[in-house]
Amino acid sequence: MSKNAIITGSTSGIGLGIARKFAEAGYNICFNGLEDNGAEIAEKVGEEFGVTTMFSAANMLKPDDINEMVKIAEGAFGSIDVLINNAGVQYVAPIDEFPAAKWDLIIGVNMSAAFHTSKAVWPGMKARKFGRIINITSAHGLRASEFKSAYVTSKHGVTGLTKVLGLEGAPHGITCNAICPGYVKTPLVEGQIKDQAKSHNMTEEEVVTKVMLKKQAIKDFVKVEDLGALALFLASESAQMMTGASIPVEGGWSAQ
Ligand code: NAD
């Protein structure tokens, strides 16, 4: 029987890469994101891999949108077996210049949304005694960097949520784990390179070599496909004894 997944922020970057891996493995997928061509992306992936896809433009800042997305996807697919909380935003500035509105946005999309989505899929997963919640956090869910107060806080928050849901899900066949990537070259990071160049007063090339990859022992960007492969493993039966864990995929950053 085929399985069904909701992947937030899956019409760009890491989420799209993970969605493609899951579609290749036969999962039906509810795509989500703010990209205008989201429905088209979902349709194309469905056609390419011969699975059922749908698209929800639910804004992760709005709990009502989130509940509606889960209700519609559950209704269409019959169950949600896997939830991947991936939608995320970033803003880089020193604390004294950090706009309060950006703080609220980042905490809302990166952290609070994971609570609302997990809460919404929980009753179905509990009833079926199977569920996999996978949070895409970051190396910044384990370590800090300057100028990223909201992002680091939001990702550390989800590291905590991952542990709690791991514990609460244990009696019900629900696992919850986080993947903590180092730098992945996606639209989010392209934007960050520009912002960091301003904050550090450096060229964009200097930001990549001297700031971004400085803390990674392996001086390369993480590949989206590799994150998809790990997410697929976490969704599998073989990962049934893994829960509450935050797994670094960051070229040895947190080994230091
Ligand atoms: P991206 O900008 O390419 O994609 C982000 C996705 O989130 C987009 O589809 C966007 O539409 C969606 N999104 C943003 N705000 C939303 C909202 N309010 N409602 C619904 N969807 C919304 O970014 P990415 O690099 O692919 O990042 C994906 C996740 O991976 C994020 O949580 C990010 O923090 C995390 N991450 C990225 C990196 C990296 O280097 N790129 C590293 C570690 C962790």
C-alpha cells in the first residue's frame, strides 16, 4: 500500500528535493509553499514519478490554514503517514538592528508552524499507530552563529519539540526526528550570502569561504539529494527505534 506525506515548503530548495525522493519511492505527496507555481510543480512531480500529488498554499504563519491543509490532504489520501516540517525563512542582522517583525516571522514559520502541523496530524497517526514526523532544523539547531538570533532560537526550539514529540509519540508508533543540515545551496542561502556580505562587510565569495563553510570540517555544500535519502530512511520501518534525535549532516561542524 502506498504511503502519503505532507512536506511543508516543498516548492523550493530542500523541501522540493526531499519531495522528489519521496515521490521516486512511491509516496503520494501534499506539496506546500508560497511559490506562485506550486500547483504546477506538484503536478509535474506527480507525472514524473507516477504518484498522486496535491498542492496547498497554506501559510505556515496561520494555524487555520495549517489545519485546513491537513484536513484536505487526509481526506484526499485517506491518511498522512509522514509529515516533514521544512518550510523556513532567514534574516541576518546584529541584535540591535534586528527588526521585531522579522523575529516574529522567523519564530512563526520555523518554529510555531511545526507545533501546529504536528498537532494536526497527530490524531490520525495515533489512531493508525504509525507516524513519522521529520523536522528539517539546521546545524543552527545545535550550534549558534552571530547575527542569527531569531533563526538560531527557532531551530533550537524545534530541537526541543523533536525530543518532546519523540517521547509523546513512543506509545503510539509515532517517531519524531530532526535533520540538521549544514549549508545547502538553495534560494534561502543565496539570499543569506548577500545579507552576510553586508553584515560582515565582505564580498560574497569571502562570505562563502571565510564565514559559511568556515565551521564545517568538510568544505562543501550539503546536497539536497543526500538529505532526501536520510529523510526516506527516517520514514522507513527500519528507523522505528530512532526517535527524539537531531541528526547532523553538516560536514563535521558540531564535532568541534
Ligand atoms: P527555500 O527558500 O529554498 O525554501 C523555503 C520554502 O519554505 C519555500 O517553498 C517557501 O515558499 C516556504 N515558505 C516560507 N515561508 C512560508 C510560509 N509562511 N508558509 C508556507 N511556506 C513558506 O529554503 P531552503 O534552503 O530549501 O530551506 C528549507 C529548510 O531547510 C528551512 O527550514 C531552512 O531553515 C532549512 N535549512 C536550510 C539550509 C540551507 O543551507 N539552505 C541549511 C540548514 C537548514
